[in-house]
Amino acid sequence: MVSARKTAPRAVLYLRLSSSDDASTSIARQEADLREHAAREGWELAATLADDGISGRKSRANAQEALRMLQEGEADVLAVWKFDRWSRQGLSAVASLVDTLDAVPAARFVALRDGLSSDQPAWRIIASVLAEVARMEADNTAARVRSSISTLKKSRRYSGGVVPFGYRTAPAPDGPGRILEPAPHEAAILRELADRVLDGESVARLAVELNKRGVPTTRSAYRKAAAEGRDLDDLDRGRWKATTLRVVLTGDHLLGRVTHKGAAITDSHGLPEQVWEPVLDLATVTRLRARLGSPNTPTGKPRRVRAARLLSGLVFCAHCGRKCYVRTSGGYPIYGCPANAYGGECPQPRITATGLDDFVTERFLGVVGDWPEVEEVEVVSDAGTSGALADVEAALQEASAALMADDADVPALFRRLEALKARRAELREIPSSVSVEVRKTGRTRREAWEATEDLDKRRALLEKDILQVEISMRAVHGKKFDPARVAIRWDDPIDF
């Protein structure tokens, strides 16, 4: 009788890194270690899934895909380099993992560097401890970053991140750190744009012109490299949108102000204080805000206004360039040009709001619905102390692993973990900067649209691809919605 050949377990390797410049736990190192372990164990690799540059505090598509592969029998083992690479969401991360393993008893979870395997006794208790330690570490990191930024802002220093358009960094004249000062070329562009907007030019048309002139956007790779003195060959200059240009032309930074926790830093009288040299004067910014609309009140505090319709703020008159507003006509909502109310001469087109919302939605999803959705991800860069922090991290790993011993002195080990975390917090009391990178979310724009019915979220999706929607007068009188009256101005040139 010939015995059946035993099938090798199939493994899915899951890799994650919060910041791509974190060399100590790089994606490449995680994969190399896991592949070596898989070879020793005789596993067949079913898949290798990676979330590069994604915070462990956030839900990640590839982590969910790894669980799905276990649930549907496409893999027998889920292996990670270390438990905090799996998640930093605390006990909730353990719950979803345990539910999957309970549903598929033959499946197994392995955290290589922690020496943790789900076939060990009391592995759930150990995983729970590791999960909570990872969550507390993430909380400490976030608190440290917030504290560093707060300290820098209150001391009138540049706190890092994206430099506002119109400015550049410079050494502080009165001590360590850096400040912001007007960048001559960009400041001149802003003054030119302010004059032209106040003379009646459309922000959308100015955005198109900036793109033609090759002016790099605030967050573009080209602008960042230019500021750092790096090679500029073939770098993306970005594309200006009407919505982003409005924000640039109405922001508090133009007045040399600094916001902290949503409000401008104030002087002894409670008035917004000028921290940097302004690019525009208060009278000019006030007029720009009156014309373009602004999320800021005179005190610099955000004023939240919920738009009434999906396309509120995106619809403009094709004849005079003014923003169209929602009002009621004959009991039905419409978008209409308000030119006469401002003393302008315009045929004042108007169009049914429901028809326009539906038409733009259908067009939007038809054109870019299959494109990948992107999001802005905060990336924290450490200012130093990497050697000492590496020693503390190694000690934390050792203490966490010691918890698995049968004779572990749990109270003493917890005290050691707390002491190590306190030491790490001390080492991390060096100002860090936060930058924002654009990453794919793993779903399409259509999937993102269908996942919510919130108007603000859907409008935000539209604004990433559409500069504005222009409406013109009807050629032939009638009540039927006429798509020929509508022109969608896309952020990127699209060949229809």
C-alpha cells in the first residue's frame, strides 16, 4: 500500500512599513527573513502581500486579503515579520485574526520575530499583550509628533511638513530652528494672481494658465526637489486645480500667520499675530476671500458650511465665469448664475440641480470610475537618536518574547516594558516633521463613490478630478435637461 504524499502548507507572507525610509524594518528585510523561514519550514509560498508606507493604525486592503486567503482555503499559514507589522490597532486586530483562525481550525498564524505561533498554548493572551503594546507605541508616536509640532509653532519656528506656496524655509535669526520667509518668485506669482482675480478673471482659467506656464504646485515633487537643491530632471510639477488655487489665495499663511489646533496664534490682545513676513496685505486677502469664498473667519478659525447640493462650489457660469449657487425655482432646486445681483451683465443661465448632479455623476464614473483611488498619508520622519532607539526597541522585543516563557514573571516584565517605553519617549523628545504623500488606497474611484452616500465625501472625490462644471444658456427653449449646455473641465486632459 502506497501512502499519500503529504502536501506542503501554503503560506501567505504579509509585509508592512509605515515609512519607506525606516531601514531597520524595511520591506526587503521582512520579506527576506520570512522567505528564509518558509524555506526552513517547507512552506510553499501562495502570495506575498505588502502595504508599504501605510500606518498600522489604519485598515489595510492587503491585510484583509491575507485573512480572506485563510478563510477561503487559499493559504494555510499567515506569516508576518513581527506582530506590530500586522497591526497597531490593539485588541481589535487580535479579534479579527482570532475569528478567522477559529473559523478555519487548520490555519495558522506566525509572528516570526516575536516567536509567536497560533498553535502555541495561550497564544491569544500573548498576542493580546503584543497588540496592546503596539497600539500604545503608535499612540506615543502620534503624541510625540503632536507635541513637537505644537512646541515649534508656539516658539515661532517652522514645524515641518509642506512649505506653503509663496514661502521658503530659512535659518531662524534668533536661535536654532528654521522659519518661513517669502520666496521671491512664488510670491510674485501670488501677487499677480491676486490682482487678476480681483480684476474679474476666473480662478479655473488661471489654474489652466499656471499649468501651461509650468508653475510647480505646492506638493509637487519638482518643488520639493528644487527647495532641497536636488536634480530636477523629469520630475512631476503637478497640476493646479481651481479648488486648490482658491485655498492658496485665501489662506492665513499669506498674512504671515501660523495656525495651531485650528486657530491662528494670537498676541496679548487676542488678535491674530503676524509670525512670518506676509506675502499679501490684509486688505487684499479680505477682498480675495469675499470674491472666492474662504473657510476662514477674520480670527482664522474655520467656519464650516455644509453645501446644499453635490456640485455646490463646482458649478460656474460659462458666460461670465461667476460661481453658480443653488436656489429654488418653481419649487425645484436649480443652479443659477447670480451676475445681476452683483451688477454684472450676463444672460444668467440656470439649470435643474438634480439633472446636473446626475449627469456629472454618470460622466465622472464613466470616465475615471476605474482609476485607482488615492489618499494623502502622513509620513513621520525621525530627527535622530536612531542608535539609542534601536537599543530600546531590541530590549522591548526581548521583554515581549520573555512573556511567552512558562515561568515568566509577568508583573516584572510589564514594569520593564513601561520603563523601556518611558526611556523611548525621552529619546524621542526631538522635533520631528510630518510630510504628506499620495498613495493608492487599493480600490477604484467608483468603489470609493459607492462606499458612501455622504455629499461632502462624494464632492471631495469629484474635486480630485474635476476643476469645475460650466453651464451655458439653452439654445432652444424647453424644460428637458440638455447635456449640450454642460462642459466639464477636468484636472487632467482627457481624450474623449
